[in-house]
Amino acid sequence: MITGSFKDRSVFITGHTGFKGSWLTIWLHRLGATVSGYSLPPPTTPSNFEASFVRKLLLRHYDGDIRDCVQLHAAMRACSPDVVFHLAAQPLVRQSYRDPLHTLGVNVMGTASLLEAVRELRHPCVVVVITSDKCYENNGPGEPHEESDPLGGHDPYSASKAAAEIIAASYRQSFFPPDDLARHGVKLATVRAGNVIGGGDWAADRIVPDMVRALSSNTAVAVRNPSSVRPWQHVLEPLCGYLLLASRMLASDDPRWLSGWNFGPPARAEVAVREVVDLFCQRWGSVRWQDMSSVDAPYEDHMLRLSTQKAAKELGWQSRWNLGKAIERTCRWYQSFYAQPERSTYELCAEDIADYETSVSKKNGRSAHPPLHAHAR
Ligand SMILES: NC(=O)c1ccc[n+]([C@@H]2O[C@H](COP(=O)([O-])OP(=O)(O)OC[C@H]3O[C@@H](n4cnc5c(N)ncnc54)[C@H](O)[C@@H]3O)[C@@H](O)[C@H]2O)c1
């Protein structure tokens, strides 16, 4: 179903030079889509975008700021997209404390700018806006968040993602109402996922990149919040959810797709940072770590849980890789990268995607999940 949906489709991705965006570009290219990207340069060195030569997969590559409405509109017009995935953002909580105005500008006005560009297109398309599990008003160790829960945000990053949700809902109601699709043709949904891990992430202040950096410089890993519980998942899990949702939106005008969706891991993958560090160390071998918790550290939510009942029931989506598998594939990716840093990592991503698709097919007999078939071009 996904293959049929994206083959020869024009897909426009913002944030394609980033961690998740580069993986999404590779997957969509393998599914036969014609992908164009609009972003600032890769936020880190190294990056999956550079290491996997993602630029070669693109029809068009725009180096631009998401807040630059003129350039964004022109790029989108040139690509005439069937599908838009909006991932461009300042994605780090700690950075949002250091520079709240920048985070709010990129994440809030950037989302508005993207939606305005879609409005000016006057062309039918599917739009998936990527926000975060942090968009919810945190209920501490309460029930997992459902999509209808109140939005909130203690830190500026979380607030920016809640605001992006509100803006998307406002554009849907004001300009792209689901009951008037025949007139405007724009199908808009938002997606919320938790912490993702996988090869090719070198962001600051994230535990897996921190471990990988420590390993490559043979130093101990500084772990800021060892007891914080997070919903961990491999990057391919939410990306699969985004693709499934977009494929459903392409296939039918059913208004139920045009809403917010959680794509989180099962409860058993909600474990403390300490456990993830231990599992990673076991798999890799030689990483030492130190508890660097500090009472002076800026506030970060300690417990975030997502209910994925809606995605399971409506889309047939479910998590395919347990935490052990996600860590195993992630370690494998980075170890291969550091063994031969000059070699392209495209094949590592492609192998992970193919392995993930196999996991989906194997479990298909037991679920309503539509099949994923990849083909390399
Ligand atoms: N990685 C996670 O664990 C996680 C969890 C939940 C939500 N998210 C969301 O997923 C999306 C992608 O996250 P990521 O981890 O890949 O981040 P990333 O930092 O690796 O990538 C961010 C991308 O946005 C681009 N960008 C940043 N500022 C921009 C600007 N002003 N104009 C144009 N492009 C700009 C960067 O160039 C890059 O391509 C973000 O919206 C993030 O908030 C990520």
C-alpha cells in the first residue's frame, strides 16, 4: 500500500538535512517517490545527510530558512508537491532554554510559514506536520497521553511544539476544512513521537550521540538525567507511522485522518536513561559513564508516555522493534561508520529499512498493518 502510494509522487520535505529528515528521504526514495528538500545545511558534522550522500537522491535541494516565506513559496511552487512532510525545527529542549526566541521563531513561525506556502499553492496535497510528544501538558506519571489531551509545554521547545499544533489546527479549521476538501484539496494532519534513536544522529544533548562521541574520543559519557524515563524507539518506527498516515490521506478523503496522531513505543520500551546507557554499553563494549545529574540543570520532563491506541486501531500501526533491537541496529550503524568513516552510510540505512520492512511483513499475518514493499532505484 505504501509503495503504491508514493511511487512517482512529488514529495517535499523540510528538515531533510537533519537526522529524521535524511532517513525519511532515503525511505521515500526507495519507495519510488520524487523527493525535494528545503532546509538549512545539516545541523551537525558529521551528519547522516552528508555521510549517506542524501543529496544525490533529491530532485531539488533548497538551502533556505523556513521563515523565509518568499523562498519557501517559490521552492514549493517549483516542486508542486503531492505530499509535504514538515520536519524543519530547532529540536532540542536545552537549546530552547539558551535561545527561546530562536526556537519559537523557527518552530512556531516556521510552521505558520510552511502552512501559508501550502495555502498559496492552491493545489491539492497531503501535509504532515511533525511536532513532538512534548506538545502535551505533562501529567507526570499519569496515564499515557491521548491525542485529545490538553496541549502545554513547560520549556520553550515544548511550548513551541504545542503552538505548532494549535497553528496547524487553526489552518485546518480556517483554510483547509475537511468538509470542504473538494474546494481546497489540502489534507492536513499532525504527528507526535517521542525520543528516537538510530544511526546518523550527532545532535548535542542527546544520549546516543553523547555516547557515540564519548566512544570515539575514548572518554566517559556524562549522563545528565539517568533516572528520567523516556519512550524510546528506533527512528524508523515513527517514520513508518508518518508514511502510513500519508498513504491513507492520499488514498481517501476520510476526515478521520485529518487530526493529530501519536506514534510512540509500547510501555515496555519506556525505560530510564540509565537502562539505555547500560544496554548500549553492553552492545558496544567499552563505554564508561558518569552520573552528572545536577540540581541546577534546567527543568526537563522526567516522564512522557504516549498512548498509540488510535494509530493501532485506525491505521493498523504498531511498534515493530523492541528496545534491544533498536539499540542493536543503532550500535551496528555507528560501529560501521567509525570503522570506515570515508565510506557512504547509505547502505547501512537501506539495510535497516529493509530489515524493518521484513519485520513488518513477518508480523502482518497477526495484524491489520498494510504491507511495506521497498525497491531500490
Ligand atoms: N529526534 C527526536 O528524538 C525527535 C523527537 C520528537 C520530535 N522530533 C521532531 O522531529 C523533527 C526532526 O528532528 P531531528 O531530530 O531530525 O532534528 P535535526 O536537528 O537533526 O534536524 C532539523 C532539521 O531542520 C532544519 N532546520 C533547522 N532550523 C531551520 C530553519 N530555520 N529553516 C530551515 N530549516 C531548518 C535543519 O537544517 C535540519 O534539516 C523536528 O521537528 C523535531 O522537533 C524529533
